[in-house]
Amino acid sequence: MTERFDILVVGAGPAGIAAAVTAVASRKKVGLVDDNPVAGGQIWRAGAAQPVAALAWFERLAASSVARLQGWRVFDSPSQGVLRAEGNDGCRDLVYNQLVMATGARERFLPFPGWTLPNVMGAGGLDAMVRGGLPIAGKRVVVAGTGPLLLAVAAHLAKKGAKIVAICEQAPLHRFVPFCASLLGEPAKTKQGIEYALSTFGSKIHTGCWPVAANGDEMLQSVTLRRREKQWEVPCDYLACGFHLVPNLELPALMKCRIDNGFVAVDDLRQTSIAGIFCAGEPTGIGGVEMALLEGEIAGLAAAGKVVEAKRMARRRKRGLGFVRALSTVTELDPRLKQLATDKTLVCRCEDVSYGRLREHACWREAKLHTRCGMGPCQGRVCGPATEFLFGWKMDSTWSTIRPPLYPVLVSSLGDPDKLEFKSDSLALAGAQDQKEIQ
Amino acid sequence: MPKPASLRLLVNDRPVNVASGTTVASAILLAGIPTRRSVTGQPRGPLCGMGICFECQATINGTMHQRTCQVFCTEGMEVRTP
């Protein structure tokens, strides 16, 4: 089945919603495709009280004529101007004149002994589980890693009745002075910061502190924390641990858009190195929700041909860049975090490849060929950013050689289902695990 | 606020009651079991909660490899983990 749009937006987080709603106002036929069951992306995930800004954008989206493709995962671009997506009931080709990519970001995970135990999750990961119905009242939670997400998650979980036994931020305290100063220019962020501080009041906040081990047999029982020379163990039910965010670059890379220093290169109007393809939000630089909304609007205007309006908005965006710079400074990783993994600690969770097996290799490609690191179902989405930090392996070659499918898909999605030998719905092409099952 | 409707699904043949709007991954966590076993047999649970890590893959209504964090529970759903 084929659907045609003037403008297709991929990703229904703040940037994507803003782009779609803005573009459709120019009487363009706009499609918004997203892999989650409901719109909002990660930051506006359902299951918790939404900020006023989110409600306003959701309302505008609902009132608009944007065609919504929710629960559809883009995995290929079979020809120029076409994206292919897989959903619950098959496969669709989405034809477009202009494309806006708003694919968002994921958490950066760093390996340490025990990080693969059940109930050790990302900070946003545990928050998503709780928004998705996991009862957290009375549970003991350690929140760790780096970035403002930690406080946001701790505040939300505390509100839901969790006992936040510790908040561990890897950055030292002095780095927060310029960061807090950057907040003062933005009333919305200042207000949010104060709210977080109040709702996590009474929780122990440690700076310059991180988990060195998650302990338990089949499930998490405690976390060992370290700050300077001091090391101590904290019993807990969940460890919510994420080391800030990394952009989702798979689709921009597949579209052959230029990637500079780990982010999609764009001009002032959010156009990538490929004409007619725009990018907004975290893939162009981790900047938070207000920045993502602005960039979404700019991309939506530019894609709809409203260049004057887009330029005006682009000037407004420049004012928010102080926060973006402060954010990247405050979340800079302490090099000592590279020493958390022991030789036995798994780095690639899909293929169970240990740190010891990886450290003898010179680059990501070599490691992949020899160990299958990054070749399981997640295709390096988790271990890629980890090895980049641990070993300094550059991902540039990965981006330039990326191939479809971007996600494991049903065999029937890869071609004409009538001509394929395998027709079972349960067959998926992924990694070794699936191939074993096929055999 | 009205109490969210409750529904029942089966996780490895065991009934689990959840509020509507609950993801299958959260239901599996509620059941207190791992979502999968790794290639070397380690127990695993959800990690990212957003469809990228594939740790929460399980079989839903007979279809294997479903990212359970991106699927909502429905009445009578049958979920199976290894």
C-alpha cells in the first residue's frame, strides 16, 4: 500500500508534532509517522500529568488534518522520495516531496558489573515503565548517571510514591554553577528546576558519584556506589541509570545526510546536506524540549516553503543556544567511568560480548567482525555509543555504510511476500538468535 | 479521577491484572519474571523502555520478538517469555 504526502514527518515527539502542525497550516498534505503506539515521543509520554505546552500541541495536532501513522516503524528507503514502514498489519510505502526527520534521542548506557541484571534500567527507561503502568509506590529506587533527566525522573517517581534512596550525578558539583546560570535566562526551565528540587527534597543527592556494581543473582538486590575514595552498598528494587542522551541517527544516515561530530549537519532552516530533507530536535544537537519545538516549527515552515517565517523563527532559536552549550558541558563524562567494566562485564547485551573480548580490537568494524558486537537485534544502538566512549571508536564508518533494514522486520516486509519462501509471521530477520530459529 | 478500567492477561499462563494503558513490558515486570534469556542464558528485563534495546522482546498472542514496551495490554492477551 502506498500513501502520498507533500511533507512527511518521521517521529511524533515535540519536534515532529511542531513540524507537522506548522507545515499543515500551509495547506500541504502532511503525514506524521511514529513507531510508538501513541504520539508524544519520550518526553511527552502518556501515563503522567502533561505540561501545559504539551497539551496545547496535542490539541493543535488533534484539530489538524495531519495524517497520523502511529505504530509504524520506518526501516527502509527503497527509492528516492519513498520511505518504507512496518506496522502491525503489514508494510506501507510513504511517498513524499519534502521530508522532516525528528527521530529524537536515546539514553547512553555505560557498562558496569551487573548492569545486565533485570530491574537495572535507563533513567528514562524506568520512567517509561512507570508511565506504562508499573506500580512504583514504596519501591526503593537509585537514580544514577548524568544530566537533567535524572532529577526529572526522580521527581516523577517520588510523586508516584517511590522511595528515592539516592540520586547519583557523575558530574562534580562545581560544573552545575554555569548550568544553573544558563537556566535563569529561561523562566520555564527555572520553574521546572525548582519543582524538581522540591519534589526530590529529602533524597540524598551525590555529585561526582556513580554506580560501580549492580548486585543480585537473577535480579537486582543492591547497588554499590562510589564517590571519590568512598564506596558503599545501597539495597534497592530498581536502578535507573542513564548517562545523558545520544541522537537517533540511523534514518538520517540511511538518507546519506552529512553527519558532523555525531550530529546531523543542518543549515539555519534545518535543511540537511540533501535538498528537501530537514532535521529537527535532538539528532541535530541535544537541546531539550523547548529547542526541539522551535526547530520543529522552523523545519515545518521551511519544508512548506515559508522561508521568511522560518528565518524569523531561526533567529529566535539562537537565544536558546546558551542552554545547549551548558547542557553539553555539564554532562561531559568523567574518564574514570571507562574503568567501571571489568574483563567479564558484557558490553554488547544482544550477543553477550564482554569488555575483555572487545578491548583487543582496534575499531568498531574489526570488533564486529570478530566478536559479533553490535550485530544483534539492536544493531549497536546500545553498545555503539558505549564503545565510542570506552575505546574511542569512531562511528563515522558505521553511519556511512548503514544499510536497511534499520530495524529487524518480518521477512514478508523485505520483498514481495508471494515470492518469498518464508511466510510465517513469526519469522524475523535480526541477529544470530533469529537465524538459529530459522535453521 | 475515575479509576482506570482493569483488564486481565496471561503471562506464561498465569493471570495478571493491570490497569488499561499498561504496556506488556510493565505487565511482565509486574509478574516478576525476566522478559527473555540472553544468548548465554542470562535473565534479562527491559532496559530502554522505548523500543531500541530489544531486551523486552517476548511472544504476544503467538507472534515472536515483539518489543513489549511498545505494545499495550489487551483483555485476554497471551504473553509468553522463554
